[in-house]
Amino acid sequence: MENNKINFVELQATDLKEIKKFYGNTFGWSFTDYGDTYCDFHNAGISGGFAKVEHVDTGGTLVVLYHDDLSLALKNVKKNGGEISEEIFSFPGGRRFEFIDPSGNKLAIWSDK
């Protein structure tokens, strides 16, 4: 652990079973349950968790994942129940797309390929 470094990201989820299925099938993440209202996720590049809520609050923070095959990542997000909110677009340094997970969290995936 390092002082002043991000070491954990907490996302919200309306249905923990559904959100674990989505992220497990789409990205290969694994989970540790802590009761009925919280689970940690693993194999995501950073430690994090999902807190069960009635309604997901969205804000200005955007979690961005990396994948070297953006088309495959987009296909997997769609196949597993994610909604594409912005199709693949270019930006200086690469390309990315944005999606909404089954609980309503907005994330992005980028690639330098």
C-alpha cells in the first residue's frame, strides 16, 4: 500500500448476482462475497468492489479498461448484456468505446492498437 495512491474502486450494483455474471463472463473477473450487499472483484488490474444499492448514481468519474482487441471487447460487452453508449471512436493515442453495465454504471474500454 502506498500513501495517496488509488488502490480500490467501488462501483454500485442493483443486482450483485447479475453484475458478477456480467463482469465474470465479459472480462474474466472473479469475486469474493461479503454478505448479501457487497462483493470484492479480483483480476481487474486494481482492487475493487460492488456495493448493492436500490438505484445507481452516476457521476463524472469514468473507469476505463484496456483491451488490445477493441472489436472483440465490444462484442463481449454486447453479448453479456452491456449496452454500448458510444461506439468506437478515435482520440489522440488510440480508440475507445463506452458502455453501460447491467446496473447502469458507465465504463469505457480503450486500445492503442
